Amino acid sequence: MTISTYDASVPVFTRGFRVLADLLAKAEAHGGTDLIEARLAPDMLNLAGQIQRASDTAKFAVARIADVQPPSFEDNEATFDDLRKRIDDTVAWIGSVDRAALEAGANRDLSRKIRDSEYTFTGTTYLLTFAIPNFFFHVTTAYDILRHKGVAIGKLDYLGLDK
């Protein structure tokens, strides 16, 4: 079975963002905007930062592979509505990128400096070995923050199956 670069990226990121939006709805119903500033450890990003990094990971992955310019977001989300808008804007933008451009970038070399090291990937290896794991690190950490703070969520919520 062959899976296209588009199918391995846009629908996967979109589904992850749907899960994040559902988690935010449960967090808001739990009551407390203080959850937006919550974090698991002092050296980790707060909930807003986790959603911002998930957004950046998805939009930059799609942009780098498709060789297009991504939108710029200010990282100033402070409310649940702001975070939902960030998610919606990211999903709308990645969904607007031409499928053919993503497919064309599958074998293009991408170089990324990560901390002090330079890495070279193809579009596909960048997507599968860096971007998707990084995206889900931030989705998982957002889930963990909310779970740790007492929001009534579980594994089925994370999997997007709790309906």
C-alpha cells in the first residue's frame, strides 16, 4: 500500500486538531481559564504554548514540503476562543495548500537546523520522522496538562472516539 504525502499530512494534522478542539471544549466546560496557563513542569510550555507549537509544526511541515509560504501567527492566544481560532486558522490554511505541491515535495531535500545540529531530510522523511512525532508530542502534552488538572478526559477523547 502506498500513501501519499498529502494523505499522510493534511488529514492527520486535521484530525489531531479536531481532537485538540474537543479537548478544549471539555476544558472550558470544566471551568477555568487558568488551564490555559497550566503546564506539566516549569521548563515546559503551557497549554496555549502546546497548541501554538502543534499549529506551527503542522503549518511549517506542510509549507516546507510544498515549498509555499505559511501564514504568520502571533502566539498571543489567551482564551479558549483564541485557541480555537488558532486551530481553525491552521486547519483552513493547511487544507488550502495544493495537493500536487505537497506530492511534488515528497522527495525534495529539506535541511533543518534543530538546536545546534543540521539535519537533512526528504519531504517524506521530514514528515514521518520529525513533523508528525513532534505534532503529536504537543497534542499529547496538551492532553496530559488537562488530564493532570482534573479535566474529565480519557484515552477515547485523545483518540477522537469519545462521542
